[in-house]
Amino acid sequence: MNVAIIGCGYVGSAIAQHWQQKTALIVTATTTTPERIPALQALAQRVLIVQGNDTEALKSILKNQDAALLSVAAKQSSSYEETYLQTAYALVSALKQTPSVQQLIYTSSCSVYGEQHGALVDEETPIAPTTANGRILGETEQVLLSASSENLRICILRLGGIYGPGRELVKIYQRLAGTTRPGSGQEPANWIHLDDIVAAIEFARRHRFQGIYNLVDEDNLTNAEVAARVCELHNLPLVVWDSSLSSQRPYNAKVSNQKIKDAGYQFIHPYMLFD
Ligand SMILES: NC(=O)c1ccc[n+]([C@@H]2O[C@H](COP(=O)([O-])OP(=O)(O)OC[C@H]3O[C@@H](n4cnc5c(N)ncnc54)[C@H](OP(=O)(O)O)[C@@H]3O)[C@@H](O)[C@H]2O)c1
């Protein structure tokens, strides 16, 4: 089988490596950065420079592919509109002309749930993004889902905050240690380890998932609890929360992972790794 990874950064590289080393899949990876080609060539059989909004380039890489993974993330120099939405439109257009592709998996974000006042949400819950970028992520999902057909399964994995090797929690939280943060810190944290992202993408591919699946671990900790545990473990000054200020977090929802568990997925790290 041939599989193309459009956007091969932290997540894309990890799954490329998994597919290349642990399965018989032939991997094509894309980047927008010529300097990254040598590193990606160690993880994929074919590496190409592709801008997500280039329908012709997408058509050319999708030719003869059986499945594709879309895992782009906006750089500081570009907008969500360009990175996610324009890529989604171009990809849907390219997929119409590349009938060999039977499944597209897209790594979306739980932030599309937006303001749910901390309530438990599942894949049936209407999304309520509160920011312009959150709305673009929601629209991106809709554009991609609109390409679903008898021959093409579209699977959206809504990821929680990503951590793992190289993106350890301590690296993320040491910037915040000892500072005062707006809000109470009581929002559900919703994290997911890179190992589970890789395993769930492969599970979704093997079981030909169609539709939306949340991907967050079992821990149910709040932001304040995660921050406190990381700071205590690494002897960092604690984060102070100021409830008189409103939180800057773009979403407040306790995300259910029941659907993916019901489909048979078993978490590698159901509880967060703090060290
Ligand atoms: N970070 C989080 O905590 C989090 C939480 C929830 C969901 N997610 C989602 O998880 C996914 C993977 O994130 P990540 O951490 O792996 O991202 P990442 O390391 O920043 O990698 C993103 C990749 O997208 C590529 N890219 C950026 N703009 C592009 C464009 N216009 N056209 C084509 N490719 C483009 C980059 O290309 P280059 O190779 O040129 O750099 C890079 O390979 C993203 O879809 C993100 O939305 C992330």
C-alpha cells in the first residue's frame, strides 16, 4: 500500500517512521521547506516539496496512493486560513481526480469544541469555536468531510494538546512556572501523547475509520493540576492563577474519548507521563 503524508512535522514524522519501520507501507512525505528534505528522506521513501493550496501538486503526489494523512499546522508566518482551509479546498479538489485514494485521515484539534463551560462533549456535540482560528478549524473539518463518498472515507481525529519526546510537558510548562496566569486553571486539560497519536492513526487506517473521533487520554486533569504536577516534579515555582481575569484558553470542554475506545482502540498512555 502507498500512503502520502501532507505536512510532515512532529506528528507526520513520527507516523512516517512507524509506517516505514513497522509496516509494509510505502510512504510519501511533503514539506514546504527544502532544508528538511534530507531529514525526511530518512523517514519516507519519497519526499516532495508541496504547498497545501497547490491542487496540481497534490494531485501529482496522490496519484496511485491508497490513503493520505493531512497533518499541517500553521507557521508563525502564515494564517490558519491559508494553512488549513485553502489546503482543505485544494485537497478535496485533488481527491476528486485521484480515485485510488480510499481514505483521508486529518489531525484536527479538540479546540473546535470552543466554549462548553467545562461540560463533557463527544463527537455529536455541536462545536462552538470562540476564535476566528477555531472557526477556520471547524470549517476545515466540514470541507474535508464533504468529500466523503462510497469510495473515500474521511476520518477526522480531534487531538488534545500534544506532548511526547522533544515536546515534554516540562518544556511546555517551564515558561509558565512562577508566572501569574489569567483564569482559574479549572478547564479540563485534554492532553494526548505522541505514541497514542501514532498508534491511533494506524488503528484508524487499519480499521478504515470514517467520521470524527476524539483523541485525548483518560486523565481528566485540569490545567491547574497539570501545571502544579509538572512544576512540583521539576522543582519549578508554581503557576499562580488569577480568577479575576478571564482565561485566554480558546476552549473549555471535557472531551470524551469513549467513541474511539468503543471502536477498540486501547491507549498506550491512558494517564499522563510527567517525567
Ligand atoms: N500542537 C498541538 O498541541 C496540537 C493540538 C491539537 C491538534 N494539533 C494538530 O496536530 C497536527 C500536527 O501538528 P504538529 O505538531 O505535527 O505540527 P508541526 O510539527 O508544526 O508540523 C506541521 C507540518 O505542516 C507543514 N505545513 C505548514 N504549512 C503548510 C502549508 N501551507 N502547506 C503544506 N504544508 C504545510 C509543515 O511544513 P514544513 O515541513 O515546511 O515545516 C510541517 O511539516 C496539526 O494538524 C495540528 O493542527 C496540534
